[in-house]
Amino acid sequence: MNILKNLIAVRRGMLKRNPKLGSCELRVKKCYGFLKMTITRNSKPVTRNPIFLFRISILGFRILSIAAFLSVVYNRPESEGAEFSLRPSVTVREEYDDNILLTKDNRIDDYITRIMPSVGITYKTPLWDWTLDYTLIWWYYSKRGEGDTSHNLTLMSKVNVIKNLLYLDISDTYSSVVLEPRRPSTEINLAINRTDSNTLNLSPYIKYQIGPATALSAGYRYTNIWYKEVTGIDREMHTGF
């Protein structure tokens, strides 16, 4: 990978700029006697591909499936028995806002109804723990006669691929976020200074437990942050620890 090749150019905590990679930032800090290094690449705004999120989800699913399969193969005696829970719920809210467009003049008020069905799933075994939380949010503006929807999704998974040695952590969060914190925003109007965003974290790591209070560990973390709005700046981060 081009980013990793730039490690050769590291000298006295500096990373030479490579025009092909855009803006790169290297951070090196000392923590408990070890050096923690983080490389951040900021991408230029590009036209959003509507199937990008789908591809990322498929990638995460494939990695998760392979890791789960390997964990069963290497830890078959402990793969029996599992805890499973399903938590459905529905929340209904009625609100009044005197300025739904966040304007200084010519304010527009409205009554907003929000219906939020959600489901939470938890699955735990000695080899694989994962949690899924999903919420569909539906708005209805009474005076305007208009509706809108958004989605919140959080997935967290931890796979023990090889007992007391190899692990894989995966987390994925999809939600509506604020684009510019200094500008006004509100949760009842997603068209103003807000956009959908997805954050994916993949972290394979090695951890060997020597004793009750002593362990050796080393790993890698990949982070991908995506924005639906073109003005949002997508970025990728690679961290060694």
C-alpha cells in the first residue's frame, strides 16, 4: 500500500508529502514504553457512489464470516452454547417547534410527530460476541403535510479466531450527523446542516495472556468514515498499536 511505503521516509517524526495521497498526517506518541503511530489521509471531495456503503457492508460481512468460520474450526469444543436476546420497541413523540427552518426572520412553526420503531439483537458465545441496534425514525410535519425518514444502525462484533492469540473486532455505525458544528442544526429537520454518515472500524490483533495481570498484544486498526453529502470529507485512518 502506498501509505505504508511512506513509512520509509519517516525521520524525526516527519512524513514527507506524497502528491498521490493528498494530505497525510503522521502522529507518533509514547505510551507505556511503546510507540503508537497513526497515519491519517484526508480525501478530496468526490461524487458519492450510492453503492459505496453496500460494498463496505459486504466487505465487513465477508471478513466477519471468515473469522467466525476460523474460530469454530480452531475452537470447536467451546463453540456449543449461546446466549441470544431480541429487544423490539416503539417510541412515539409529539413536538412543537417555532422555527423548524432555523431562520432569523420569517420563522415557520410546526407540530412534528416522530415514530421510532427499533430492534436490538445480542448474540454471545465463548468465541463470538455481536450486538446489532437499528432504529427507523419517521417524521411528519402537520402543517406542511410532509414526512421524512432516517436510519440509525450500530453493529459491534468481537471474534476470538484463535483462543488466547488472534482476535478480530468490527464496528459499524450509520446515523445522521452534523456537517458543520459551528452552524445551527436540529434533529427535527435533517435537511439543514446534517447528512448521513457511516463509520467502519476493522481491527485484527494478537493478544497472548501470560498471566492473570500480564498480556502481550499488537494489532492494526482500519477506520473508514463516509459522508452522503458531497461537502463532507471522507477519510481513512490506519493505526498500529
